[in-house]
Amino acid sequence: DAKTTQPPSMDCAEGRAANLPCNHSTISGNEYVYWYRQIHSQGPQYIIHGLKNNETNEMASLIITEDRKSSTLILPHATLRDTAVYYCIVRVRNTGNQFYFGTGTSLTVIP
Amino acid sequence: DAGVIQSPRHEVTEMGQEVTLRCKPISGHDYLFWYRQTMMRGLELLIYFNNNVPIDDSGMPEDRFSAKMPNASFSTLKIQPSEPRDSAVYFCASSPNWGEKAFFGQGTRLTVV
């Protein structure tokens, strides 16, 4: 699976949009981008995933660049409950490859 | 649905003792995963099952670790004998299809003293 690079930490003001970047320059054509988050002391939680088109659901939006070498997870109106570690993962869907979670980005939402 | 249920939530045991962690996946999910999380190594996939059959156990650290899934609603992860370096949070997850929307349990915090 392609490796991902994320900043170790970020801050965001409550109510503002949180934009979390992820670089995956070695991604291949059939690899999807997944985002999970882990709130302290809880299990990881699925957020969103995509292949090449931008995706949006009730939790977040995923913007993937045209060359697919990077992506951004957007939390449109961050709340204190969004404080968590966010993991960007790239993997081939529906294969035997593992989910490699990496170190993620620790997002702190500030009141 | 109650989600993925793990037990116990916390376990403290002495070195050398056998430890058994339990997991009840979400009903209807065909895939079950066991992960371990530590500060040093982050989240590591230990083993996963498809339709109760172990598919990939390459992440299991050594022979002291074993996992079983006797039926679709129950799985165990056993460590025998346990060692202090096994101290970690162990997560169980399940998904209806491979890799998509995996749902994680609350984890079992294991401390081996």
C-alpha cells in the first residue's frame, strides 16, 4: 500500500473549518483514500473514503487532487468533540491488503 | 445494533498468566479484525477472519498469541504466557465487506505486570 504523510498535529478554532492534509505521492490507480479518526480512549471511527472524485457525507468532505497525490479532509464546522487523531490510509479496496494506520494528525479544536 | 462488543474493558494480569480477550462482532458482518495499539508502534493489525476462517495472521507477534473464531458471533484472542511487553490496548473490529466502514469496539486495555 502507498505510504501517507500527515502533519503530526494541528489546531482549529471551534466553528471554523478544519482542513487536514495528507500526502500520498506513490498512490496507484486502484488505491482508495480512507479517513478514520480516533477520539481519546475509543476505537477508530470511519469517516469517509474516495478514489478520485471529491466525496461528502454527513461528517466531512474529502477533496482529492487531480493527480491523486494528495488529499484534504474537511470538517466544515469543527466542534470540541472533533478533537481526535485523524488517520489517512490508502489501500486497494476489496483485496487482502491490510489497513496501515500510520501516526495520523492530532487535531485539537480550541474554544 | 449495539456495535462491536469487547470484554473485558480492562485486564491486569501477572507475567506468565494466560489472558483471553473476547469480541462479539456486529451481526451480519463477514470480516473480523484484531488490532493492537501502543504508543511506540501505533495501530497494528494482528489477524483477520473472513466467514470465521483466519485469512492473514502475519501480524501476530509470536506463537504466544492465538486467535479463534468458533462461530460468526464470537472471537477470542489469547496470549499464553503473557509478558509485560504485551501491555497495550487491543481492538476488535468488524465489517460487512473487506476494508470498508470497519466498526471498532471500545478496546481492551491489557496491563501485564
